[in-house]
Amino acid sequence: MGRSRNRIVPTGYAGVFTDGEMLLTRNAVPRDRVYGERLYDQDEAEYREWVPTRSKLAAYIRKGGRTFPFEEGSRVLYLGAASGTTSSHIADIVGTGTVYCVEISQRSFRDLVSVCERRKNMVPILADATRPDDYAFAVESPTVLYQDIAQKGQATIFAKNLFAFNIKKGLLTIKARSEDVTKEPSVIFKEIEAQLVRSGCKVDEMVDLEPFEKDHAMAAVSVR
């Protein structure tokens, strides 16, 4: 536990704070670390450092992404939650809301369950994100979709879930090398954008995540 050299203040992103050097979220479970992040005290509140090299959503914020669909009370469907790093920060942000964490890897899911046991607004779901009907029973009226999946067909999976749950906005992490290792990432990003538009979505923003994440971009998507 430590104290920041500078005062921690709100950013323009709901539930996200900064001391001028790093990003932080207010820790919903005091003294609890999820991935070894540093903790800071100020004015009887505790904050968790949000590391942009460990979280693509933090990288997106650091790159100046303008679209931030999360707020207090949001119900988030998170596809590809892995061991819970980014989803735990989103859980800090949404507070009374819920983060439905879908993960297919049993190894990652075991770690995710441990995080969800400590953070009660996170719901772990062992499922295949390409089959939303299989987990629809466990997800209650999500308002935001967030996807971070390392497989081919990322735009198709995102659009399928967006329309299956009637979600109007979301963020899609694009992993270029999971789509095609022979093409330049910038070409992949444009192709993904075109696929989303053809599916009936609007891409409000596309942000390359370099230098925090190589060959990755974040697409801010809404339903037209």
C-alpha cells in the first residue's frame, strides 16, 4: 500500500482516475489485488493502478479513445474475460452494475472464478462466445458489450452477440494476427470495420493501441 506523489483526481472517463502519471480505478474490494497491481490510499479511499500494458481498455484510454460506454450501473457482457484483469477494473467502474464474464478456457476460468468470488458484481460464465444462446439464461439485459477474443471472425462474434442481446454500444478489441498473419494490421483493421458496417453496426472510432499493444486496435461500435 502506498501514496501517490500527486493527488489522485477524476478523469473525463466515468470511474477512472489519474494522478497525472498513471490511470487508476477505485478499488471495490479494499486490499485486494487481481494481477499484482499497486494500491494507493487517499482520503479514506483505495485505488488500483490500471496498467495499460496489461489491459487493452487502459491502453485505449491512454491513446485518447473518445468513446467510453461504461458508467455506474452499467450491465456489461464481457467476451473473453480471461483471468479477470480488465473485467475487474470495469467492475470497479460500474459499481452497482454487473459484469458478465464469458470465458472458454478452463485454465483461465479457474482464475476468473477466484476473482469473481471476491468481487460480487462479476459473474463468471464458462462458455463459447460464438454461441450466445448457450449463456443467454445467465445474462440479464446487458447494456454494453466488450470483446477481447483471440480467434478468427472477431467482427462476426461481436455483431452476433450485439444483436442477440439487443445491445446498442460496445468496444471491440481487434487482434490482427488472430485474423490473418499474412496481412498488415492496418488492412485487417479496415476489413473488420467494413464487416461491422455490413452487419448493421456503426464504427464510431478505431484506435491503434501501439505502443502498448502490438498489432491491436480498439473499435468503438454502436448500432445504427
